[in-house]
Amino acid sequence: MTRSSGWPGAVGVAARGWGWRYATRRAWAVRGVDLDVAPGERVLLLGSSGSGKSTLLAGLAGLLDPGEGADDGTGEEEGSLHLDGVPARVARRRAVAGGAARTGLLLQDPLAQTVLARCGDDVAFGLENHAVPTVEIWPRVEAAMRGVAFPYPTAHPTDQLSGGERQRLALAGVIALRPGLLLLDEPSAMLDEPGTRMLREQVAAVLAATGATCVLVEHRLAGWIDLVDRVVVLDRTGGIAADGPPVTVFAAHGAALAAGGVWVPGHEPGRGAGPPRTPPATAPPGDGEMLLQARGLTATRRARARAGLPPVVAGIDVTVAAGRALCVLGDNGTGKSTLALTLAGLERPVAGEVVAGPRLAAGLRSPSPHRWRPRELVSRIGTVFQDPEHQIVATTVAAEIAVGPRRAGVPAADVEARVEELLGRMRLEHVARANPFTLSGGEQRRLSVAAVLAARPRVLVLDEPTFGQDARTWDALVALLRELIAAGHGVVAVTHDAPLAGVLGDAVLRLGSEHPDRGREEPRVGAA
Amino acid sequence: MTGALDRGVDAAAYAARANPVAKLAVGLSIAVAMVLSLDPVTAGTALLLEVVALPWCGLSPVALARRSWVALVAALAAGVGTALFGSGDPQAAAAVTARILAVTLPGVVLLATTDPTDLADALAQVLRLPHRFVLAALAATRLLGVLSDEWAVLGLARRARGLGGGGPLGRLRDHLGRILALLVVAVRRATVLATAMEARGFGAATRRTWARPSRLHPSDAVVAGYGLLVAVAATAAGVAAGTWHLVLT
Amino acid sequence: MSTTVPGRRAGAPRLSAVHLAALAAGVLAGLLVWRIGLPDVHVWDTTLTALTVPTALTVGAGAGVVVIAVTSHRAWRVVDMTVAAVLAVAGGLFLWGMNAAWLPLTTPIGKVYPPLPALLNGVWILPGVLTGLIVRKPGAALFGETVAGAVEALTGGLWGFTSLYYGIVEGLGVELVFALLLYRRYGPVAAMAAGAGGGVALSVLDLTFYFTDYPAGQKLAYVLLSVLSCIVIAGLGGWALARALAATGALAPLSSGRAAQRV
């Protein structure tokens, strides 16, 4: 792998015992970091969640400010963090005054990084902030957009971009500033496979063309591994756990890293979870019974319908059966979420129908879930949304779990018992009285599943359950889902995470116009 | 707030092309005139002069009606209300209706014909408002488009959790919870937006350059002048007709 | 450099020579107004002379407030601006909704007793109080009310750009209270007082421009009901909303989150 290391702008990093503590936290986010990165070097930063990777990147970007004292800063610093001999914060201020950025930071949320409404304006935003003369701005904007092979002109509205396109636009905004240090904080965490691939190609091209130093944080390492020549592992309790070429580090620490939740190549949870589930010897109760069926289903989101756009999902026939898993695969934008929401009775079908089987619809006036009252729905079909924060309705974790069964009319003593059981099962006892919004990502995901299970629905619909999760949570989720399937629940998992489908087994439905099996259910036969 | 220049709007029209500050000046002048006196001649003259200028604003009457339906409905309701339940005086009713219409029109035209980014540019460059606040507000308006999607998802999520339905008190509580959840999402996104903006150098220095220079042209003076003319002419008409009556006295 | 106890040291106004001079000038101007008196012009069925003392007090107090705001050493950070902007724009949309519901709500209530709809006036002050409580920087409340008023005007509100003017004055009313508290108090009482400040501003505006022909008794009732509504809806309601938000941890990067315990 050769690259032009002679680019004068590449920045070197020197950290000596650097640590940071946020103002509202007792524990140090990161501590005791001693690190030297040579100009032009490419480093992959790893560590289990909570080990301070994002904090280190924010520090390198000069965004962490201890303030003048008392009220104003974001936290407390110890040690030093230097870019080419200048403290990171000072480097940032000088860069803005001098018109050339030392660092460029790419974050993980595509939506949050789009600042302005037109693509060209968004890229020009950074240049304006750095007081680049007006005459130079637009040529640099256009060069940057060409540099990432951005497919749209400068006047294109940013509202209509996909996640992957937004990340590329953000990358263009970063490289327009010609930074010497490129910081990437899980840039592909929220992208699907094609989006990730394209982003990776562009990052590789940028690094090859400019020879800038790069510090990358990522979880799914496939492909990114080829970009870096050094791996640094942050220890959760402080300091550096490992530092060296990828091969060496993974050989020595691969298992420990995987146990800590990192997706280590060769230690992927999918492989370790055993063979795909085969139907058990004794069939669970009601096995194979039809719980939900969609016939000729055409569905769309209300916002799309109002905008006059054609439905994304059309003519689907699918069955959700007890003791079976249905995985809906497809890239972003193929209508997976829409299908899930319609099956779950949350969106009304545009054409066709969703019908609940006799067991599920017993005692209700209508067999169509979208006509059911919320109380009736919650104990029959449980939906876990992609973003756990959307479903938080209570102020403590225990109350959150209790909401579902209470609404379904379960007596209070039983509600208590269910809450206790689920808190234990999901390892949430230690946060039982905390506000759900303050939980970590993995804890919130476990909470959202617990809250849905509390009402004991027969059907479980999960929208991207493994989205952005580390390897340990992935494992735990898969184990839980297998248990539920074995107990006779019907599970629908919507995902772009192919290994998940491989592990859960049973039927796979692929959405997406290019795929030849579009719209047809394919039962899995034999081993993966 | 986004989608300012969608169907029904001709962005090349004379007034639509003007600097946003000029369009703002129109609205501000007319508002002053409308608030100083409530009488049918003043309000009616202002409304007439605005409607006459409409072809130059690039908005078809249908597009205008679609964007100002709240004010239209309210104006009619207020007029009818005054005529039937208030003073019963048809002149007062006409004055109320005309005033509401006259005062809301410039704002609607401004929003319809102006891209929010251009408005922010004008406010910061021409009016010299503090640019950090103006740009933060602009970025926030973009966030709100995202928030309306979130609002819809929040509703679905709550239905899935069993909320909704039940008595009006329960509904109110669920609604308040939904509003709170939306505020949490909004504040969260705002804090991440702040990091993203800071990562691009925002807020670190007081000096900045502008990629889209916003300048004033003679036609902007014409547009702003017309607004002033409407305000003055309406007041003069009211005074001449003897119906103008300063509300302060 | 540790910052465990917020608000104790910083935030107290630091007066440089320039600021002291400005403060002195303001107080002097107030004294001058009082000594010289206002001209004998007829306005409001009265003469301006009678307004001498209140005007003098306003000028002196206004100068003091501006000096306090400017010297309170609380600089706005970018996160303060984006959060304030989002809250203000969201507030503006909320007010647009109130615009749509306003006449249907107030006309029947107003028939019972004309000033009674003033009980709903708290909603107009809520954006300013909420922004002030959450962002806790000088000018936050003013920014919140002004931007909310601007959004209301742009989205076709009933009162057009008068909403913007109202927003500025109401924002000043709320801001005044926070300034007098030196930007250090944000509890329920402070929130209610801030609501009252906005309520007074709103009542004065409404009585001057819209309800001029009420008899004196109804005018007084209007003021009292408005202020009460603002205290409850904007003050207490805003405080409760801010507290609920703080409990979710969403405010951690802001000054208001700084006041929370370390977890």
C-alpha cells in the first residue's frame, strides 16, 4: 500500500497521559492515554463501548474545552494532547483564524451532519467559518465534491439525500478544508452495505491523494482493515491495551476484544453462535400456526403518500407463523420498515390486507391489526423500533417495563412479577430506577425489548434490532430471539444485517428491485 | 419552512427576486400601520394595494391561499364573529377581516418566495445581526423538518406500546408525554448539530466570509419603498376618510 | 481547575471601568428625567408629565439591566445557540398551532366575560421562559420569544409581523426578570416571576393596541388574568417541562445540566 506521505499538511499527534472527564459524570471518559501518531499514519482505534474512543477523537479535533473555570467548560482535562507540538484546542483556533483546518471530523449520524439545505452550501459552510476568501470558496467546493464522486450538483437539496450520500457530502465538507488529520467516528454505523462500500472507497481515495494522517473508529471492520496500518486498543479502565499492526494485535488480543464487544475479524458473533437454528425435536405449542398473514400487501408511509410518491412496498405475500422467524432483508430505502410497521398494525395498507390468525384475533371485532385499539394491540403484536428512544414513555426503567402489561389490563401483582423477571433476564436491575434516556445504547436496546415482552405478545416485530450494537449485545439479542422462537412466538426481523438472517434461520424475504427474488419468500433449507 | 420554492411559486418575479431584507421591511412597515388604527378604510386600502402588487410577487392566488389558510379562516371567522356577536357593526367586521388579511400577507409572501438560507444570509450580512445566532437558527429550522418525521414515528411507537385511546384526560397525558419526547429528541439533535457545526469551525472566531454574498440592489429599494408606500397611503386614506383613530388615545 | 460547584463564583457581574461608567450614565439619565420632567403633552387622556417618575425608574432600571446582562460572564457556546434556536423555532410552531386554535377558543369564552380569554395568554410567553430556563444565558429568553414570534409571523399567523414586535417586547419582559436575578436563579419561583414579567409586557401591549375600549375594571381584570395565566402556564409549566427534560439527561452539555449531580 503506497501513498504520498510527503504532503506537507499531514499532522502528527502526541498525547501524554491525556484524560478527560465530562462535567456531569463521575468516571473519567478516557484516562492515561500515551500515544504518538506519525504524520501520514493511519490508525484504527478500538475498544469496548465506554472506553472513550469518541472522546479521544473530540479531543483531537479540539472540541473539548475545560472552560475558564466554574460554569462554562464541558469538563475537566489532565495531561496533554498535541498536534504537531501545539495543543489541540489552540490548533483549532489558529486553524480557523488562519483559514486552513488542521483536523476534520466525520461523525456517525448522517442526519445530524447536514447543516444547510443545499449540497453546495453545506460544503461551503466549513470554508465560510474558516474565513476563506469568497472567490476561493466555490472552486474548492466543487473540487471537494468531485473528490468524493458526489453524484448531484451543488444546488441539489440535502433533504432528499440517502444516509450514504449525506456521509459523502459531509466528507466533501471535511476535505474541502484540506485537513492534515482526518478523524472518522464510526462513519458507517448507520449506513447499509452499498453506502458503506462507497464511503470506504472515497475515504481510501482521499487518503491516497492527500496522505493525511487518519484516526478511525469503527465497529464493523470488514474492508476498513485494509485501509489502516496500525491498531490501537483503548483500555476501558485507562491507558492503551494494545498497539501495533492489525495482524499482531488481533492475534494476541482478538478473543479478549471480541469478549469485550468489539467486532474482530475472524471472531464475528455470527460464526460463533453455532449452526443455524433447526426445528427442535419436540414441536413447541402451536408450532407453525399462522399468526399473521399479508396478502397482496401494498404499503407506504403516510408522509410519502402525502407527497404523492408511489408506494415502496407492493404486492407482498408473506406469513408469520408461530415458532418461526421471518427475516426481511434489503438495503435502505427498500421499504423494510414500512412492511414491518404495516404487519405490526401501525400503518394502514394501501392495498391488499394484513390478517391475523384465529388465535391472535380471538375476541376482537376485526382481523386486521391496524383496526385494533392500542390496548388490544400491545398484548398481541409487540413492535421494537429501530431507535429505542422513540418508545420511551415512562420516567424510570421499571415503570417503562410495566406500561405494556398495565395497558393490557394485567392485574397489578402480576405486573410486578413480570417486571422483576424481565429486569433480571435483561440484566437491567442496576438501572431499575434510572431514567431510560440516561441508559447506554445497549441498555436502551435491552430495555425496549423487555418493555415489549412484558405484555407477552405472540408476535414480535423488530425493526433493525442489531443496528449500531456491539458484538456482545448482538450475541445476547440473537440468543434471546432464538429462545422466543423456540417458545412458540412468531418473530419478524427487519434488517440489513445479513448475518442475523443467517443465524435466525427460517424464511427470508428480500426487498429491493434489483434482486430476482424480490417479494418472494424463500424458505431456508439445510445449513447456512 | 423548507420547500420554499416549490410548485406555484415563480422565483424570478420582480418582488420574489428582491433581497429578503426588503421583503421583510414591507412586512414590518405594514404591521406598524395596521396596528396603529383599526378602521375599514386603512385596512382595506392596505389590503387592496397588497393584492394589486401580487402578480409581481410570483405567487398564484391558489398557492397564496394554500399557505395562508389559517389566516384566511381566522379573518373570516373574526369578521363574522364581530358582525354577529361583537359590536354588530359591519364596518368594524370589515375592518377586522381586512386587517388580518393585510397584516399576514407580507409574511406569507416572504416565506414562500425566499429560501431560508438566503434569508439568513441577508439578515447576517445586510442587517448585520450576530451571525452565529442567525446561522444557528437557520440550522435549527432544518432540524425541524426532521422533527416532524420524528413526531409521526413517536405516535406510532406509542400506539405500539398501548398508549392512545382511553378518556380525554388519558389522551391529554399521552399527548404531553409525546411532546416531551419530541423535545428530548429535539434537544439531543441540537447538541449533536452543535458538535457537527463546531467540527467545521463554527463559533471559533468572530470573522467569517460568505459564500453567497447578499447585496442590496436598486430594485430592493423599490420593493421596500412600496411597503412604506402602502403603510403611508393606507394611513393617509384613513385620515382623509376621517375613520383613522389612533388606538393609543 | 475543577468545576464541581456550578454558579457560585462565575456569573457574578464583573464590572470594568467602562461598565461602571455606563451604569452611572444610565442612573444619571434617570435622575435627569426626574428632575427636568417630561413635556406637557396630552396623550392617553392624560399628560406625559404624570409619567415622569415611572419613566425615570424605567430608564435607570433599564440601564442597570443591560449592564448586568452584558457583564454577566456567561458566554454563549455553540451548543447553547443551537438548543436555543431549536427550542425557539419549535416554540414558534407551537404558537402557529395556537394561532389556529385561538379564535375558536377565545370567542366563546370571551362572550362570558370579555377579559376571560386572558387566562390562555400564558402560552405566548412559554417559549421565552422555556428557552431562558434551559439555556441559562443572557438574552436566551429574548432570543426565544423573538424567534418564536418571527416563525409565527412567517408561517401565516393571525397578526403578521406584529407577532415579531410582540415577541421582542414580551421577550424583554421575561429577560428583565432573569437579569434582575443576575442569571443565577432558575427555580420554580424564578420561573413564575419570569412568566409574570412577560405577562405584564403582554398585557400592556394588548391593552394599548387591542383592547383600548374596555372599561377600567375590565382592563385591570385583563392584566390580572394575563399575569396569572403567564405565571401558571409559562412559569410553572415551563419549569416543569425544563425539569422533565433535565431528568432525561438531554441537557448534560448545557449549563442547566451542569447543575445536576454527577452520576
